[in-house]
Amino acid sequence: FVPSSRQSSLDKSWCGRGQTSSGKSLLILLTADIISTVEFNYSGDLLATGDKGGRVVIFQREQENKSRPHSRGEYNVYSTFQSHEPEFDYLKSLEIEEKINKIRWLPQQNAAHFLLSTNDKTIKLWKISERDKRAEGYNLKDEDGRLRDPFRITALRVPILKPMDLMVEASPRRIFANAHTYHINSISVNSDHETYLSADDLRINLWHLEITDRSFNIVDIKPANMEELTEVITAAEFHPHQCNVFVYSSSKGTIRLCDMRSSALCDRHSKFFEEPEDPSSRSFFSEIISSISDVKFSHSGRYMMSRDYLSVKVWDLNMESRPLETHQVHEYLRSKLCSLYENDCIFDKFECCWNGSDSAIMTGSYNNFFRMFDRDTRRDVTLEASRESSKPRASLKPRKVCTGGKRKKDEISVDSLDFNKKILHTAWHPADSVIAVAATNNLYIFQGKIN
């Protein structure tokens, strides 16, 4: 993989934020720029990112250009808009963050694009449309927009359309609110393109895209006595082809597959995926590191992938007893779990993604490392997303982590890893060998090298 010739940096340089003299204000400003979600649309021509400041930034892929044959890999800023604002729940005395937790694109039906974005409580449906013409020659108002005196109108004018500079407009079409008591961690659009689900810690709701004031509760794991609570929902997703099937993962390291045809409330699962734990390797941290932070169906719908703290597992939907594949992401951190628990890094929620053909998977790690696994050859590689190593058109060099003994020249010691630099969010183009990696407040776009 090589960096696209233009790295996109989501920091204050283009977000229009001013310099501050106060260190505290600067810290808040930088925190607001941290990317919290990355998502390609169905064609891969648009890439959306959301940040902790509630903004959505959409990048558009450059078209083929004979004079610049490499330009197709470049993504440039297409639209920026404020999706969510900070709110305050006066009844519960709770502050609701503006942070964008998830973005999901809807399949394109016409010239406009639609996407769903959510913070902890409210989901919004946005329409992204282009305008390159404006109407001139109104009868009831002047060109500057002021209303004309009706008694002075003596002739009928026919308005005409005149070309103007291209303008991209983002407008909220629906707002889905007041349905979740706990923080929303997932949204997923159904293959029927009419409904979608939203999941929080204890419940999953089913929405119709046209109805904002009503949703159906399809999973509820809240116990009658909250002291008996043993697990929470961590992620949920619809099957890519079967509109009645969805899965959700839990903090206990289990995945449940539900069929909405069996009952309206899917508290009873159809399939239960869990890998038996080896008693000899059990430790104080076993339950924490077994919690699943992300679950994704493959494009074919035959497999699904789950990410826990140390590994990525690929499951066959027809085999519930154990995963088909287990890929270790950063096994060298097992000896560091105590310090990772103390600095709260052990609770980081890493996401994972498939490539377009389901032959490879990708997920993030610390020190701005990200891991890629080839399922056919069983090869894996560790790459780094950093400004120093990501020069345009230069190949990324594989990185290796040394756990002990003598360290080679090109290796990095596990003790010198920077745990503040972490890649939690990644996305893979649905058709091409293009990936997007979010490293704190920087977005890196890499393109597979053509031999």
C-alpha cells in the first residue's frame, strides 16, 4: 500500500477554527477534531468521517484524468457540515455529547446522497445534494430577495435558470430521537432499504426511514433488577442480503444471530456464537479482553468477523462452536495488560473491516499501527500511518514489534510503543484496493500498489 498523493488532515487547518491563547481552549479544540468514525459509501466514491465535535466531513474521489493518471486515488473535501450539537437533558441532569458515534450511507437512488449519523441519543438522516444553477427573474421579489410592491408589478416575467458555482448542500431530512435510554453504539441499514436498526447497551430498536416518532423494540436484555446485569450489547448489524437476520455482540465475548420472522421480540436468538475459554489461560483481565468491540458481516453474507481486544475472529454462520479463523492483532500486549488497565487503554474499542472480495481483513492497533490479514495465504502485515513514513507514492514499509532479546534495526520495542496513538477506525473501499485509516485527528488514505 502507498499513500494517496494527498493526505487529508482533519485538524484546525481547514476546519476554520481559530488559534487560541488558552491552553485549555486549545485542548478542547484538538479533542473536538478527533475522528470518531469513517465510512465509504456503496460505490466508494465518497468517504465520510465524523468527529468528536459533531461535524461530518465528506471526501470525494477524483475522476480519471489522462494527464494525471494517478489522480483517481485522491480524495478531496466535498462537503463539511455540523451534524450534532451538544445538548443537556434537564430531567436527568446529563450532558449529551455532540460526538458522532457512527455514520451509515444509504444506497443511492437518485442524484442526491443520503446518510445516517448518530451521537449518543439522536439519529439524523442527511441529504447531500449539488446545485449548479439558480433561478433569476422572479415576479414577486427583486434579485436581492426583497419583496416587491404588488401594485408596481405591471408585466409577467418568466424565471430563467442561470449557471452558478457548484454548491454542495447538506440538509437534515429526518430526526429520530427519544428512543434510547442508554448510549447508541451502532446503526445498520437493512437490505430492504426501508428500515434500519439502532443499538444501545441494553436494547435494539427497529426504525422505518420515513417514520420518526415510532420505533419497534426488537431486543431487550435489561433485567428486572439492574443488579443482576451481567452483560451489555456492544455492536449490532443487519445481514447484507437477508432482511430478517441481524447479529449483535456482547461484552461477554458472545455473538447472537436473530431472525425477526420467529417473533417480534428477538430476545431468543436463533444462533449463538462463542469460543470456549481455555481454563489454563484465564486471568483477572480475561472478561475485559474477551469483550467484542465490533462485529461485521462479510459482503457475501456467509461469514462474519468479530474484534476483541487482542484478536480478530472470522466465523462461519453455519458453525457456532468455534471461529473459522483467529488472527492475533497484538499478542505482545498480553504481558502489558496490567499497565493497559491502569491507563484505561484496555477499554479501547477497535473496529474492523473486510475488503471488497472478503479475502482480507483490517483492524487497528497502537503506535498508529494497523494490521492486515490475507485469508487465502494466511499472511499478515503491520503498517504504520504517520506523516513521516507516508510520503506520496512511496511504499509503506512493514513494521515489526520486538518483545524481548536483541532488537533488530527495523524493529520497535514493545516498551517504546505510544499508547496515545491509536487507530480505532478503519474503512476499506467496497471494490478497489483503497483504505482509509483514522489516526486521532488525521485521516490517511492509502492505495494498493499495482504491479
